[in-house]
Amino acid sequence: MIDTTPTDEASRVREEVRVRYAAAAIAVSGGDTASASCCGPDAAAGSPALDGSFGAGLYTADEVEGLPAEALAASLGCGNPMVVASLAPGDRVLDLGSGGGIDVLLSARRVGPTGRAFGLDMTEEMLALARSNADRAGATNVEFLKGQIESVPLPAASIDVVISNCVVNLSTDKPAVLAEMFRVLVPGGRIGISDVVAEDEVSPAERAERGSYVGCIAGALSRAEYLEGLAAAGFVGAEVAFTHEAVPGMHGAIIRATKPAGASSR
């Protein structure tokens, strides 16, 4: 079963995440990219991850060509949702925990002028950075919203594709996040997200030993927990595929699932 954190602890963790990502946004805006890392086993200590498991290095040079340097510097995820999202012209895309906006800007390119890319973030500093990056990139089919991924400020059945990059693990109420993904998707809509996922035999206590919550490690679900949560939310065709090891027993992963064509939004 997927456990949720008690309310007082959830509030503490959420504030810790907000402060960390606000600091990363301020660092990038000030040109201090070396201090911008959040995810990774060393993130809680304020130092960036030392390998290629997190960040802009997970995108190809062709993908990021022409994007503002600040968008790349603020890329703090564990994967590349563009690899799995299969976006098409005209799609409406929602990026949960959009940070500096790199995945929103890449999505906007793919969906074209008839589509729209939304980014949702709870951190004012990241939203300001993302909007600045969108202006620099000349992106006109994007919109950045303030809010929490457990309560998305968009109508039901208004989105074709939900993406996210190493953010679901940061939530202390993952069932609410998965339920919100399902709610905002149109029938037949899909998710294509990247996240840190633990091997099934790695216990929650062992995950906490490998890294902090704000470092995208301690709060990660196992593969079985992810699949169980997606099914409970109503998704079908779910799969969790490991891509690279982040820390021992825990991996960057791609997660896919579909909202049934005949499903109603809850």
C-alpha cells in the first residue's frame, strides 16, 4: 500500500522542498548554476549530484538547442519526459512541478501553435524564472500556474497528456497526485513521466538511508507501489521501466499509463 505522511510532517517536508527549490531558482537567476542542484544523494547538503543521474545532461543537444541557458541550468529532474510523452501537434500538455520550465518549453515546440503547454509549480521563484525563460524563448503557447500537484487548478478532462520530471517522489500525498492526473486528463489521455523509483525489495527505511526526501530519494515509491497506485487511480496499461541507477537499488524510471476511453473524471 502507498502510505501518506502525517499532516504535520507533510507540511514540514513540503516547506523544505519549497525552500530548496526557491533557493535553486534564485541561484540560477543570479548566474550561480553550481548551487542549483536539488535532486540527488548530496542535495540535502547543498551540493550538486556528482554524476549524470540528474539534470540537463539527460537531454540531447538537439532537444535543448535554442533554449535559454537558465532553463537548462534549472533542469533538476531525473529523466527526459519527452522520450516517453509522444506529444502530437494540438495536444494540451500539463507538466507537474515545472520548475524552470524546460519541459514546458520542449512540449510547446512539439504541440505547436494549435496546442498548449501548461506548467504547474508551487514555488514563486521558479514560476518567475520559468516565465522569464518562456519570454526569452519566444514561446507563446505556454502558461505557468501556481499550485500544488495534489490539487491542480485546471478543470476536469482538460488535458491530453500529463508529464512530470522527478517531482511525484517529492509529494507526501502521492494518491492525491495520481488522482489529480486522472481527473484532468481527457478520456483516452495519457501520462508519460520520469521519476525516481525503488526496487521492490528496498524498504522505505532503506530508501531514507540512501538520500533525503528533498533529494528525491527518501520519498520515492517502489515499482510495485507505483503500479498499485496507478491502478487505484483508475489508469490502465501502466508500466514502470528503469532507465538508469540513481543510487543503489533506486533508479531513474519512465512511467506510462492511460485513462480509459470510457472513463469519467472523478
